[in-house]
Amino acid sequence: MTTTELLAKYNVPVPRYTSYPPANYFEESFTVKDYETAVKESNTVGEKRISFYIHIPFCRHLCHYCGCNSFAIMKPEKIDRYVSAVHQEIEKTAKLLDTHRPVSQIHYGGGTPTVLPASVLKELNEHLLSAFSCIDQPEIAIECHPGYLDENYWQSLTDAGFNRFSLGIQDFDEKVLKVVNRRPSLLPVENIIQILRQKNAGINMDLLYGLPLQIEKSFAKTVACAIELQPDRLVTFSYAHVPWVNKRQLVLEKTGLPAKEEKSRMYETAKEILQQAGYHAIGLDHFVKATDELYTALQNGQLHRNFQGYCTRRTTGQVYAFGVTAISQLSNAYAQNSKNIEDYIKKIETGFATVKGYRLNEEDQIVREVIETLMCNYSLNWQELSDRLSISEEKIKQATAYNSALFYTFANDGILTFDEKQMQVTPQGTLFVRNIAAALDKRMLHSDKSFSKPV
């Protein structure tokens, strides 16, 4: 089938599967007590390594495309109260954790974490690491909006302990940035990279396609500009238009969004340019160099993903998340904090801020492993899964919505190679791996949830 025919058939709403089950299945009946129990159990069940996530929800101004839980920057005293609450949440959670477990990953997201002074971020890092040892070369990462950061701030960030930086460029075309209400980088991006390289930091560059005024040719130019700067990892995020989640996105419809065929061409052209430049595709949207440990993990079928993004088995860990709307991702449970800043602060003063979550049963955990393996590595081998999980192939398939007739249809359409022992997503099918994963999800047989489209 041609790409146009595939888009017509498969560009339908399906989960992104950054978690299984997706966050819109979380239940309000999941309580603070359930969260505390799950944290205690996580010391003896599942991955021993620890991953910490801190959500900083503030932004100097709000980009129209953003679907995150973010807020316009508030008065200094309100921000101070918020940071104090995060410290309290860290302290309370640390008391429930086995301090012999090592930290493998720390990630700051938002919002815009870099609205905070670097000294405040350094104090948070020091608090997180004060009670735990680390693995060798843990990943301590932060998402950065370069529109407001001068040379001194970048230097201070490296001194605060961060060793991986995600630069939120989105597009090098300032006309595109203006229409989506995003400020371009204050410093030339090459200057930022030079500062970070001097500290041997890992550099991600984040681009976003599917925005107003973008076309295949203009986005290809942005990708070429990014390649010239040689980031270690380059991420081409697909803009998800979900105005029912964030009404701010409706303003983008006034200018107009690219047609799905144009958006598909943006991705395919970007992918071709990146691969010609020596970058290798990782999962849905990442491109890395051959020396990157993510690429090695992909080659070995060991690529992993959590709410922090793609990672290796070396850096993966159960995720303990702090801050408003933050989601902890444990071996047998998810727990999400309040989305309201004032409510979060008040709840933390007396306990935890959990407002909903989900307890995974055995079948959920099996399906999570199946879908994660497919989404990360573009392949499934039932025998390998059976060996890893110590569960029979038959039981694994029974836990999913496995229907061989449907997968043969995928194969006939050219997006999958398939037999009863294994499946491999084709290069043409990578855009539609979410559809293939959804075909393994029993929940999607009778779902009333809202999801974004793959393209």
C-alpha cells in the first residue's frame, strides 16, 4: 500500500502507550494509602534501580501547542511555596524507600524547569542524592527553554549536577515560533552547545513537526540546521492536537495545521535526512548516533521506555515522581498527583498529593511488557518474551488481544512481517506502530477513551 493509502486506513486515534494502561484509565478510587503501599512494595518487587522525576509547572509564557500541565509564572512567594512542597514530598517518599537501592536517573520536566534559579535546581538534586548512592554515570537530565537563558545560567546548570540537556528548539524558523507563541533561543544555539560540550554533557535537541506554517521543505531545513550542530540525540516530536485537553491549542486552528499527508512527509523526509547524516531511528521519534547506548540497546533488543522517555536497562528504574500532576510509575502501580498547584501544596503539608492511579494486575503487567517491547524495539519474539517473563507463550498471548488474522492483514498491508513465532515492524510501518500495539490491547476492543492520531 502507498503511504497515502496507509494514512487513510490507519491514521485513527490510538494510545501513545507511554504507559500501559494509558493515563486516562487511572482511577480516582486509588488513594494516598494505595500509593504508600505501592511505594513500600516497590522495594522488594520489580526493578531495584530508582528513577526520580520532578515536575516544574511554571513557564514565562505559555506556548499555544503545549499539552502539558503548565502555568504562567507566578509570584516568587508562590513558587517558593511550591519548591518547599516538592522538598517535603521528596523527604516523605525517601522514608518509604530502601536506601540501599541506587539512583540511575533523575529527570526534570514541565512546564519549564529552567524558570527556576540554577541554585534552586542544585538544591533539589542534592536533596535527591543525599540519601541514596548512584549507579556509575547516572543520567541527570533537564528540559530547557533556551529563549531566556544566558551564558551564566547555562554554566550554572552544569555546575548544578546535570549531565544531559534537552534543548527545546522546536523549529529554527522564527515565523513558526511566533505563531505558536514561543520565544527563539536567546544565545546562538551553537554557543549553548559549546558550553555544554566543555562539561562533557549529553545534548538532546527537540524539534516539533505538524505546527502551523510548517511544510515538508521548511521542516527539512530545520532538521538540516540541527544536524550541523551535531547533538547526540535529535528528537522529532509529532505535534498532538488535543484541544479537549488543552483549549489553548484551538488558536492554532486560526492559522491552520498541516494536512496529515504533509505532516507524514515532514517525518519521512526528516528521517531520511537524519539517517543519511549517520543518525539511527530509535522508537517513535528519537534519532541517535551509532555510538549512543540507546542504539546499542536497540541492537540487542533491550531498549526501554518510561515517562522520562527512551532509556536502557542500565538507566531504567521504577519512577518516583514529585510535584503537581507528576506520575509515579512503579512495578505494579501508577500514581498521579493533583493537577492544581494550591491543592498540591496543601495536600503535601499533611501527607501525599495522590488523587488517582492504577493498580496493575498480573495480566496488565504482561501486556505492558508486550506493548513496551514492541513499541521500543519494533519487534516481538514470543519465545524470548516467555523466557524473560518465565511465562508460557500461550499465557502471554491470552493476556493480549492477539488475533493472528489481524496481524496477517497488517503484513499484507506492508507494515509488518509476521508469523506465529515473531513479528517485525517494517520501515514503512514505523509510523503506525501504535496501531499494531493497540491490536494487542484488549481495552481497545471496547474503548470509550479519547486519543490522538499517529500522524
